[in-house]
Amino acid sequence: MAMAAIDSRSRAKALPTASAIRRYPVRVTSHRSPFRRNFRAHWPWTLAVAAALLIALLLALREPIAERLWPVAEAEALRQQAEKALQQGRLSADDGSGARELYEAAIAIDPDRAELRSGLTRVAQAAVQQARGAAERGAFAVAHRQLALARALSAPRAQTDAVAEILRRREVAVAGIDVMLRAADAARAAGRLDDGADAALPLYRRILELQPQHLKALEGREDALGILLEDARSALKRGELAAGGAAIATVQRYDRGHADLPDAQALLAQVADDVRRRADRDLRAGRLSRAAEGYRQLRISGADAQADDALAEVAQAYVGNARADAADFRFDRAKAALDAAQALAPDLAELAPAREALQRAERTKQGAAPTLSPRVVQRRVRALLDEAAAAEARGDWLTPPGDSAYDKLRAARALAPDDAGVRRASARMLPRVRECFENELRDNRLQRARVCLDARIALEGDRHAIEDARSRLAQRWVAVGEERLGAGELDGARAAHDAARGLDPRAPGLLAFAERLHAAGALEQ
């Protein structure tokens, strides 16, 4: 206890007494921070820096903010324009200022906005009303246009069908069905079935467009088509394929489901087959004008999709004849044959080379002293034939140019194409020329093979053999062209294509090769 008392007294001495506190008052000092004092001193600069940062932030974010706000604003502007156009009755316009186009543009920007789609619905309803009003006042073109707009905007079908019926009835009332029917019947009785807008079939078609179930119009059309089919059968039985095919095509245009049409079409196909067979025989026999007429009928009738190709074959045969005539210096016949080929196939690739060959032959003839007397001509022919025989003995059949047996024989043919000695020499040379062609073709010397072929064309009388030779040489050129194309030699490939096409435009593989050349950019279509 004594120790506790001592401790208590010690603590009492340590604590200041109230009088001591009064005697020595405590000074309370301010504890404001330096930052607070600096802020009060520099607050204008601080606000300026903050404003600058805010402006910089706004500038950095202006595009994202605009991207969010601008589409909404643009869609709203379009909606307001669409509402105005709708109130003014401008439902659709090609320049985009119609209500439909404006609403659709707004929907493209803001597709989730319901009031834009309801706006299109109101446009559809307005189109129905405008169509109805136009039909009732007789503005049929406007009514059809607005009805089409209503249907395009998915207006209720019951409404559009009702307006369509009103429109049809009004058109029927204005059109004067009875007047048109009398005119159609009169045209049919006069035999004017399809030769103008006032002919029978066009008038019947117009009536049936207005009233699809008009009984008298249906019967009148049936009678008119029956007359056409009877005319077609008669023409086909006479072998007039073009007339029969044209009549059947007319019936198809007006009524594809006509009951008698299948029988007429079967007869057309049968007659077309007969005409095609006769034309093919004429072509093989060299009766080119008759073959061309048959193929021309097939083309006009539409009964043979290959008629154009067949006409090109006739044109090629004419070109072959022209080359042979030019080689024999029968220039009038050669020119006539080339003109016939031009009329049948103006784009035939062989025409230009054949005309050039004809011009060369004419120049050769002009240089052969045509004013010589018959005796001098005969002596000159004999001398040329002797020189040709000497060249044969040396083996100079086609070369050298000017001194070959073929060149000497050509000169003799220019002077006397019908001379018996010239004909014998030609017959003697032909096997050699054929052999030359085969050898050069086998060894793939295609330029030389073409020289041999040209000589063979001048001497050969078998047109089919010539055609076969031309096709074989063309196929070889196609093969060469394929190789050059594969090696990236585009110029060489194009030259090979041109050589093949000049020989035979329908050579196997040529079309596919041309397509690959075009894809490679080496050939224009």
C-alpha cells in the first residue's frame, strides 16, 4: 500500500494543475496543407488546364459520338421527308423522292425503328386508294402503276384483288369488247390472221387479256389457230418447210397448249429430217445451190438447230470450188463461187485467203501474154510441159519456187487449162502432191504440208478428200498450239490457232483451244 501511495503521488505531480494551465495557455496553431494553400493561389491555372483536357477529350471522341448520333438524326430526317411526301401523295419516284424510297432509305439506316415500317404500310394503303381512284376515273395506266406498288409493298391481297377487279371491269367497259370482237371475226373471215395489230389473232388476244373467259373470243382464236395449222400441214406436205414451220411457230406463240399442235410438230420434224437428208446428199454430190436451199429452209423453219453449221459447210465447199477454178484460171466461176460462200457465211475465215489466191491467179494470168496467137500458145504450153517433166525427173515437184514442176504446170494451165497434155500432166502430178502432203504431215512440217495441200487443192477433184486433208492439218495445228500455250508462248499459240481456223473452223478441239487462248488473254472473243 505504501508503494501505491507513492505512485499515486508521483502521477499527481506529473499532471498540470488548472492554475498551471491558466498560467501557461496552450497556443493552437493552424495545420493547413501546402497543396491547399497552393490551390488557392493557382486555381485559375488549374481550371484552364482542366478545360484544355476536356476539350482535347471531346475532340478525340467526336467521331465515335457522331457515329452514334448521326445515323439516328439522318434516319429521322428521312422519316420526316417521307411523311411529307406521303401527305402530298408522292408515293414513289424514280429519283428517290417518293415516300416509299425515303422510308426504305431510313429503314436501311435504322432497321429496328418500328414507325418506319409502319410508314411503309401506310404507303401501301395509300397506293391501294390511289389505284382505286385512278381506276374509277379511267386513268388506267396510273391505276396499274399504283396497284403494282401496293402489291410490291405487301398490301392485303383482298384489297389489291378487289381493286384489280374494278380496274378490269372499267377497262372492259371502255375498250369496247364487242367492237373488237366484230373486227377480229371480220379479219379471220378475210384470212388476215396475224399480219398486224388489227389482224384476227392479235385482237382475240387483247379481248382475252381483258376477259380471259370470253367464250366467243376463245372460239374465234381456236378457229383461227385451226386454219393456221391446216395451212402448215398443207405446206409441209408440199415440202415447203419454211412456210409450215412459220405457221406452227405462230400457233405456239398464241396457244402452246393447242390440242392439234403436237401432231403438227411431229409432221414438221419428219419433213425436216427428209429435207436434211436431201440437203446432205446434195452437198456430198456437189449440188451446192440445192443443198444451200435445203439448209436455208431448215434455218427459217427453226426445225434444225444445226442448220447454220450446215450452211457454213456449203460455203466451205464453194470456197474449195473457187480455189480450183482460180487455179484453172476460170475467174468468173471462182468469183461467183466466192460470192455464194459470202452470202451463206459472211464470217467464214477461208474467204479472205481464197480471194487473195484468186487475185494471185489473175496476176499470173495477166503476166502470161494473153495476146499470143493459138500456135504460139501451143508451142509455149509444150515447152512448159517439157520443163515440168524435166523438173519431175530432178525431183523438183514443188521447189524451188518458179522452177518446180508444179510452177511450170501452173503456167501451162494459165495458157491452156483444157489442153489434153496439161490434164495428163496434172493427173500424173497429183499422186506426188498427195504423197508430199502425207510425208510433211507425218514429219510435223506443217508449213510445208500447207504448200503441198495448196497444190493438191488445185489438182484434186475429190472434194471430200480435200476436206479430210484440211481437217487433219488443222488438228495438227491445234496440237502444236496446245503445246505452245502450255509453254507460255502466247504468240506462237495464237498463230497456230489462226492457221487451224483458216483450214477448218470446225476442226475437233479448235473451239476448246480458242477458249483457253481467250482465258490466257491471247485471243479476243
